[in-house]
Amino acid sequence: MADVLKKVPVREQDPKVRATNFEEVCLGYNMEEAVEEAGRCLNCKNAKCIDGCPVSIDIPAFIHEVKEGNIEEAYKVIGKSSALPAICGRVCPQESQCEGKCIRGIKGEPVSIGKLERFVADYALENDIKPVGAEKMNGHKVAVIGSGPSGLTCAGDLAKKGYDVTVFEALHELGGVLVYGIPEFRLPKEKVVAKEIEKVKELGVKFETNVVIGKSTTIDQLMEEEGFEAVFIGSGAGLPMFMGIPGENANGVFSANEYLTRSNLMKAFDDAYDTPIIAGKKVAVVGGGNVAMDAARTALRLGADVHIVYRRSEAELPARVEEVHHAKEEGVIFDLLTNPKKINVDENGNIKSVTVIKMELGEPDASGRRRPVEIPGSEYDIEVDTVIMALGTSPNPLISSTTKGLETNRRKCIVADEDNGETSKEGVFAGGDAVTGAATVILAMGAGKAGAKGIDEYLSGK
């Protein structure tokens, strides 16, 4: 009899092998493993796991169907709440959300909710199980800006209610941060992202690529000339932040955004593509979030020795525990309680090292985390030829600056109601990173869900 206090282990590629390829690290459950793991669920009547899910999936109900072997039924349960389960099963921080609230986790390990969601979603993709769409159209036209997680979720939810939805995407490929920001080894593009977007198309959603709102057309034109009665802005936060330290303009300093876009969207890691990328022999990645881990693990696979430079301790790393664990297993070096002071270049302008200073943790700051303080005289150099800045991103002000009456805050984020996505402009709703600044895929999806609800209430009461 299996130990019910422990999760059924998940098969993964060996760290030494996967550090040399871009294939998916985690191999997921098979049917037998999924049924066994589902059997650990206590099927709580007052399920705390649902409270921990930003899109409120009925977790005990879908897990019960897995336990019975009814995978198609499990997919239908998830599909009522989520348009992107194969993506969420891979990139959600379950440990701090659904699994963090799992009652089974009090005396043992929580149920592997994320891995079970992934199993069900992958089964649906492999067996081409169709999502349940609207029975009839309601005659209302809605525009969604951005095909990332918040836009796709909003579009999918509205389509299920019978709205005529068109998604406008600035890039040539659909998926937003899912295609340009998250590496292939964590989220396969053709096997997962493209197929999940296909499911949203099957609900009746239309997509237009290469449309930059604020340049190609504006929100005002969509509403006044194209007949869209409501607009949801899910344009994300794609503007990278930098430190402003000496040497930051040197050749070989990347934003993580650019580095990952070259690799993920433009396939720089694949010899069949001619996208240029400076792989680097010794790379420093500045930052401690999931994006920093993604950039570090990408550079490692491109052949570099990689250091993560982060100014707080391991306990404060914002990245998921699983991502940090995988990075360490693969050989990424962590320089913690360390902060860059300047980037040093040689006479040809090439990077030769980064000067860092040791830090210690002082009193908590406004975020509740202890503030890092420099230790005087503790500077030293790390020899590198490439530096990747993974310090977060902010929204591009193009949309807000070309839309009349749309209020933003001092960080250039759109001001929107978190319960329904309503903005200061009538008929315009917003959610995800465009409102909060850079956050997680699942929080963006939750905001897309709230926006769809707000638009439905607005148009049905019109």
C-alpha cells in the first residue's frame, strides 16, 4: 500500500541530461500514477483548495473524476473555470495557492493538484476533447487586447456566454508572455500553448495578429468605428526595468525580456533558426524571480557558467521553490545577499566582470520583507562576459497614452477595479500585468475572469 502522506513522485529528466537540451523537464503523471495520487484527496466538503485558486476551479470534483478514471469528465469540471489548464498545471505556483491550502498537507504532503490538472489537460489535448461553448450568440461584440493569459481567459469566458469576441495581438504569434517569456523546457509551445489557444478558437473566439493598439488602431476607434461595445485590456507588462548602474549600456547587457524573447519566441536555441543571441561563456543574471530562473537556466543550456546575483537571502527568493530546486540541480550558482555596483568593460567595450557588494538584511520594508543593506568595504568582482537584468517589468504606456479618459497610476499601470476590471473609461475593462505590473500567469487569468464577469454585467445591463 502506498504511503498516503506522501505525493506520488513525478518523473523528471535527469539534471545532467536536461541541462544540455530544451525538452520539458517534468514528464508528468501517467494514468496509473494520476489515479493513485487522486486517491490521496480527502474530498473535503469545505474545500480550502478552491479558496486558494485564483480562477476557483472545483478541485475536489475534478480530482474525484480522476480517481474514478473519468478523465473527460474531469476536464469538463476544470473547463467550467479555466481555459488554460495544461498551462496552469505547469507554471502555477500551486505550493502557495491550492496546494498551500490543502488539508492533506497538514499532516503530510498536500495532494499534487497542479500535476493532476496537467495530466487531465494533456489527456484532453491528446484526445482532442472539445471545450463546451455557448449554445447561441447574444449579439454583443467585444474586443480583447493581448493574447496572453488574462486576454485568453477573458475571451474564453465571454465566448462561453455567447459574445462575439475578437482578440488583437501586437506580435506575429499568439500567447503573449506564454510564448515569449517562458522557456520551452518549462512550457512547450507547440505541444501545449498552441493547442490550448486552439481550444479557445474552438469556442468561437477570433484572433488578429500584428495589431499594435495605439499604433495600428486605438481603443476609441475600436469602439466608435468598429462597433465593439466593450474592450478588455490584457496587454501585459513588457517594458523591462534596469538598475541605472555604471556600465549597464555595455554590449552584452540584456534585459531578461529580450534574452528570453530571442530564445523562446525566435528560437535562438535552435540551430535551424538564424536568430542571433550572445550565449556567453560566463553569465550573471541579476534578480531572484521566476524570470531570473528562466533566463539563468536558458543561458546554462546555451553553454554558459551561470551566476544568479540576488540581494536578499534564499528565504526571500520570489521564484517558485521548484524552479530554484531545478536551477540548483542543473548547476546554476547562487550568489545570495549580493548586489551589483557596476559592470566593468575592457578597452574594446566588452564586459570583463561585474563588481558586486555583500548585503545583510535589516528591518522589514513596506513589502514586509527585510530590507537589504550594503556591508561597507565588501566589494568584489565576478568574472563574466554577459549580464542579464531580470528586475521586473512595467506596462508599456502606449495604450494608456492613446486612449481618452483612461486613468493610470504613477507606475503607468491602468487603474481598474479588481472585482470586475472596470476602468475610468466607460465600456473599457482591464486586468493582469497591465494593471498590477509583472505577476503570475494564474493571477492574470483570475483578472481576465473578473474582467469577463464585469463586461457581461455591463453589457447585459446596458
